[in-house]
Amino acid sequence: MILFRLLPVIALLGVGSVGSAQDRTFADAHVHLNDPDAWVAVAADAGVAFAVAMRGRSASHETLAAAAERWPGAIVPFVSVSPEHREYRDYWERDDPTLAAVADSLLKTGVFAGIGEISAVHFPGAGFPESDFDPDGRIMHALLDVAARHDVPVTLHVEWTRLRELESLLADHRDVTVVWAHGGYTPLVMARRLLERNPNLVYELSARTWARHPRSPDYTILRDGETVWPEWIALIEEWPERFVVGSDASLRSIDSDRTKLDGVGRFLDQLPEAIRPLVAHGNLRRVLGRAPDPP
């Protein structure tokens, strides 16, 4: 894995003596960096050590690269050639694997630390057209081949409707770590099954710790808007090195993103102390090949 220079979060983001934010320090595995300045301010208040930064409506690869240069160590940019971006949609419609050359070229710059978010299968949302492209198709295999060559992870959004194809892809690329965005919003039984069968799968909890999801109320792992179901805690205890947290912040609404980040913190508060550091930041550091902070 590529190693990235780390700077102390307090100095880098200017976190002051704010108690709860420092106690809840975590690495955010899923941010859409539409407004880098706003993100850094919100992240500082929430105690975010660093964040995987992905494209959003107002963020290009150039935006991500510039933010990573401005805030080294705090912003970890990923390459996204996802079908929701207009310039790539036609490739997906044709299942044209030459699209992987775009990702390969960007990764060769050394600026980007992974590939994602790739929304191969994504139910429709506000301003987001549905995508339903084969996770076992030529584009996805080509992208994971590129990831293997560069030794980087891939963040992949695939809904539960395509689990068979997702597992086929994972089986063919055991040398690539796939971070499953939102864990496919799968129920507990399917989360366990996918983790057991696929050692290269990391279950990402972004948007699962929201009190309520706009697309479906059963996406949350909270039983009452506050408390994590004990069965989910037990599953995470069983697989403590296979879970990472994220906010899915998009900077469209600062208040909304603060709520999302607070939800991550309240979730981490409920984890057993022995595994909390792994889920909060240790696992994501390992996936990215980042050294831990010095003691």
C-alpha cells in the first residue's frame, strides 16, 4: 500500500480543547468534497482525523487534487469514474473497459489513494438517476485490475439486488480490498454472509448511522434513532477489522452534515472500548496503507 504523510490532527485542522470532539476522533471513509473549505471547518469541529474525499456534484478530480495539496494528510482523494458523472456514462452504457485507462492515468500521478465511489448499482435519489450496471461486467473487472496494479482500495456502491454479481467480482479479485459503501444497505443476515464469504470485503457504515435515511427507514442500524441494535454491535465485535465509518457528507447543508458527523460519533460511543479505535480509524488506515499516528 502507498504510505501517506500524516500530520497531527490538532495542528492540521485546528481542533481546540473541545472535549467531546477529541474523544470521538475518527477517520471518515466517505465524503463528497463539494466545498473543501466548508468541509475542513466542519471536520475540525467533529474531530475528523482525515477523510477519504470523493467527487460530488461540484467537485472534479482537479478539485480533489487541489484540496489534497492544500491540506496534506487531512484530505485523501479517490479517483471516481462512476456512471453518475456525465463524461463517463456512455462508457458504462457500452460496458467499455477502456474507461479504466482514465483511472490508471490519474493513479499514476501519485495524488490519488484509491478508486471510488463507483456507483455501479444505485437506487434513484433526489437529483440522482438510477444506475444498474453489472458489478461482474467488463468495466468493474478492468477497474479492479487497475486497483491491483497500483495496490489501492476500491469504494464500491452496489445495492442488495446485485449481490451474486458482487460476490463473483470479489472472488476474482482477492488481491483488491473493496470497501462496500453503506454495506449495500444490507440487513444483518446478509452483512454476515458477505463478510464470511469474502475476506477482501470491508463493510463501510456511512449513512447507516443516520437516525433516518431519506430513501428508506430500514437503512439505519439504529433501533430508535439513537441506539445501535445490539445484534449489530455483536456482528462488529465478531469482525472488528472489517468495519469502517463514514458520514457521506456532501456539503450541501452544513447543518445536515454536522448531524451526520455527530451520528458517527454517537455510534462509536456505543462500541466496546477494545474495538472502537479499529472501527474509528485503525481499519481505514490499514486499508489505505497509512501508518498510525505516533503515541
